[in-house]
Amino acid sequence: MRRVAVVSVAAVVLVGLGIGSATAGASVRRGNDDFCDVLAGISSDIDSEDMSTGVDPDAAEAVADGLRDAAKEAPRKVKKAMKRLAKRYDRLADGDNSASVFANKRFLRDSLTYSTYYLDQCADITLPEQDE
């Protein structure tokens, strides 16, 4: 069960922080710059390779703090979802590695709400190159 929780954490962190890069063409960022800038600071505190061996309490706390800070710049619905997610990361930071931290529908809905908003506001959009 612990492995399920670790995989869930890694998936949400990677999706939420927009790991991945644009390949070709011009890259354009759109949306809520304050929100995106706060979240950009979180990625430097997380080493995704370490998540395969377990959850680093300091990284979980950094994610929780970053989610709370970024929530201040988000719309109400997203703000609530991010605050609930931050509470779950706080539980991880406090040593609760049980699957119950992430194994419920509310976590999935909150993760989807946050990730969708993040991708809409912060993801780089790759525009295809145009032949002249």
C-alpha cells in the first residue's frame, strides 16, 4: 500500500508541476503569472528520483507550503482544492505514509482540479513552426 501512495504522490507532483518540455516551435506561456511563479519555486525542492525509495518529509512539506502560497493567487474553487491537497502533504511530512493519505475520491478530484488549472495557466504551449 505504501508503494501506491508513493506512486500517487509522484504522479500528482509531476503532473502538477508540469514536468515535460516543448519540442519544436515557439513556446508561449499564458495565464496567471503570479500563480505559476510561486509553483515554479517548488520544483527545485523536489527530486523525483528520491520518491521511488520513499517520501522525503522535507519535500512533502515544501510541496504543502508551495500549494498554500500558490492558492492565494488561484480562483476560489482551485484555492480550496489546493488547500486540501496541502493538508495531505502535511500528513506525509509528519510521517503518515499510509495509503489512506491519497486513496480517496476527494484527493483525486482535488488533484484533477489543481492540475487542470495549472496546465491551463502555466503550461508552455508549443506552436507549430510555420513554413514561409
